Amino acid sequence: MQGSIDSHIEGIVQNILEDSVGTKGEGVYLVAMTVKGSAVHRKIEVILDADSGVRIDQCSFFARRIRERLEEDEALSGTMGEDFDLVVGSPGLGEPLVLRRQYGRHVGRLLRVWYRDPEGVEHEVAGHLQAVSLTEGGGSITLKPQTAKKKGRQEETEDMTLELDAVSRAVPEAEI
């Protein structure tokens, strides 16, 4: 039962995003959604992103639209409870990238990436994202690895290209 409620709510969110093309919601897409709690009290968390990032006014816009639609939906009456929490936000710094599409907006930023080499050994690298190439079946990212800072001159590192299929996790980091 919980799975059907989750998919029904996700369908509502997707419809709202599609209906918002040409408005304040232009280019916004769903990254993740979770539904927790019982029929007495549910908590719904919706994470949205856009190729240029999501603004707070867009999160507010979607929170209002989603809440209205959930409260009106007859299929959900009795399964949502009288009081439910709805949180609409964007991925924060330190949150892993979930969708391939998210890489594009992080070009030039520092990422910490975990990946597997052809032998299956996992590695970790931090570097500035130089380029993203997305293809129908996959894609790749190009990083300029960060080196340990030494007194005097900074060592130059060669860019490294990683297939996205080999990347197990990528997290944007703050630069200090």
C-alpha cells in the first residue's frame, strides 16, 4: 500500500512540474522524493533541481502547488491524515548528485568523486569539474584533480576523464 501511495504522490509532483513549463517552474525537475510516516501523520520531502539551480521562490511556488493538489486529491483522502508535513527544497552543498543531468550545473566547482577502475577497485578523487558529456547510454566527466598544496609552486595535474557508469558517488564540496 505504501508503494502505491508513494508512486501516486510522485505522479502528482511530476504532473505539477510538467504543468509549470513556461512559468516560474521552467526547467525544474524532480531529483528525489520520500514519503515517511503513517496515515496519521505523513512527511513528504521533495528535492528539486534545475540546470541553473533552483531558487527559493521556486521552491515556495512548488510547495504551494503540491500541497493544494495533495489536499484536493480524492484518491489520497484517508491515507494522508489531517496533518502532513511537506518539505520542498533543492540539493544542498554536500548532497550527492543523484541524476546525470545534475553534473552540468557543477562545471567549474569542486567535486569529491568515488569511482571504480576497470579492475573494480574503488578510488576517491577531489577535483574541479572541467566538462560533462552526456550521451544516450551514459556519458563522462572530466576533472582536474586537486593536489596537496606545497610551499613554492603548485604542481600541475592532468585532467582525468571518468565514465559516469564507473562513478559510484559524486558530492559537490565547498572551497576553502
